[in-house]
Amino acid sequence: MMYLSNNKILITGGSSGIGLELAIQLLKRNNNVLICGRNLQRLQAAKQQNPRLEIFQCDLAIPEDCDRLVYWIQENHSDLNVLINNAAIVHTSSFLEDQFALEKAQLEFQVNFLAPLRLIKKLASTLHQHITPTIINITTGLVYAPRADYSYYNATKAALHSFTQVLRIQLKKRNFRIIEVLMPAVNTPWHKGNPPKIAISTEKAVAMMLKEVSAGKTEIKVGKVKLLHFISRISPGFALKKINSLHKA
Ligand SMILES: NC(=O)c1ccc[n+]([C@@H]2O[C@H](COP(=O)([O-])OP(=O)(O)OC[C@H]3O[C@@H](n4cnc5c(N)ncnc54)[C@H](OP(=O)(O)O)[C@@H]3O)[C@@H](O)[C@H]2O)c1
């Protein structure tokens, strides 16, 4: 069981959307929460609203920046016991028509898949020194049925979903708690002002997530993801059609 209080928590991408709301909710029960992101102004704005936040500017697409973040934690926050891999990016494009398709695919895999692996690998021993060492990976219902205008994003998250299952088995005897949170559509800056109609608020998404975390669940399907998972098992073709009908341009 991950207790929701008295932890030292790092949330990657905690300056916006789901990560910021998580930081706000978790600050109510924890002394301080660490967040990182690329944009310093956004980090500073989050800190101004929530002074107990600790901020660190870095670009998780750059391996050396991941190392800088790890070093900062080890030097200043070695009591870290919870890592939340939340930062992610997406490009909407048509694979064959986009001349920068491969660069975009590579960038998405760096941020959405390889950065979480780097942070887990390099922070595991720090997390493990404390009670309830916990790793939370944020993924999406789209691991069950991909959205066609997200050429690479679905695949990066499906990779993280698969890896999280592997990690949970490999670390079973080592006292780690490995949690995956599969989010539904949530109304955040992610959607650039055009969220799908079914999107729920960050407050609701985070409240549902934390309720299940505190209940001891390890694979948390938030809101409609439960239904999508069920449909994708009994009728994968219908699930695919349904997802893509929600996201017509
Ligand atoms: N919103 C949805 O409908 C939805 C649905 C399912 C799953 N999710 C997942 O939920 C998580 C949060 O999404 P969100 O909707 O809250 O997105 P968001 O509002 O766009 O926030 C993304 C956060 O990640 C940070 N970030 C992005 N690239 C980064 C990089 N290279 N290095 C460091 N930080 C980086 C951003 O800060 P900077 O831009 O300043 O770097 C920002 O703080 C993601 O994992 C996403 O896949 C979202």
C-alpha cells in the first residue's frame, strides 16, 4: 500500500495538467513535492501558487538532463520514495506525408518511454532506501485501442504499459510498489483548447486515481478506461472504431 502522506514525491511534468493537479493534491498530505519540466516560467508559476513545490528545469528527451535531475535528487532530496513518470508529448501527423516523421517518433520515444526507464534505473536505489518505495507510470486507455492521428504516442505508451508489467514481476520480491495509471481523456493543455467531448476534469481524474492508489490497486483504469478495456477484449474492432470516431478532426 502506498500511503498518500509523508512521502517525498517527484512528478515529472508537474507544471501543467494532470501532473500539476497531482502535485496540488499530494501537497495537501506531504511536506513537499518535486516537479520538473522544460519551461521555467511554467515551473515558477506553479511554485508561486504552491510555495512548497520544489522545481527543477530539465528536458527529459536529453539523457544528460535526466542525469542532472537524478544528481539533484541524490544531492538534495535523497529521501525520495515516490517517482511519478507523468511527462509526455504527442505529435499529430500523417506518417508518410510528414517529412520529420522519424525525428518526431524518436523524440516521443525518448520522452514517453526511455526517460521513465532512465529515471527508474537511476533512482531505484534511492527510492529503495525508504519505506514504501513506489513507482507510478502514467499511461492511457489508448494502449488498448490506438488513436490514428497519434502516429507514435499510442506505441510509446503501449511500450510503457508492457514494461510496467514486466517491472512489477521482476521487482516482486524487492518491496517496490509498481503502479500504472491508465488515464481517459482529460481536459488539459495537452488538447490545445480542443479536448474531446468525453474529457473529464483534472480534479476528477486525479481524485479517482488517488482513491484507487490508496486502496492498494496497482493497475488503475480511470473512468471510462475500464469500459474501453472490456470492449477491447470482447470486440477489438469496435473499440478501435469507437476511439477513432471520438477524435475525428
Ligand atoms: N490529457 C489527456 O487527455 C491524457 C489522456 C491519457 C493520458 N494522459 C497522460 O497524462 C500525462 C500528463 O498529460 P497532460 O494532459 O497533463 O499533459 P500537459 O498538460 O501537456 O502536461 C505535460 C507536462 O509534461 C512536461 N513535459 C513535456 N515534455 C517534457 C520534457 N521533454 N521534459 C520535461 N518535461 C516535459 C510539460 O512541461 P514543459 O512543456 O514545460 O516541458 C508539462 O508539465 C501524460 O503522460 C499523458 O500521456 C493524458
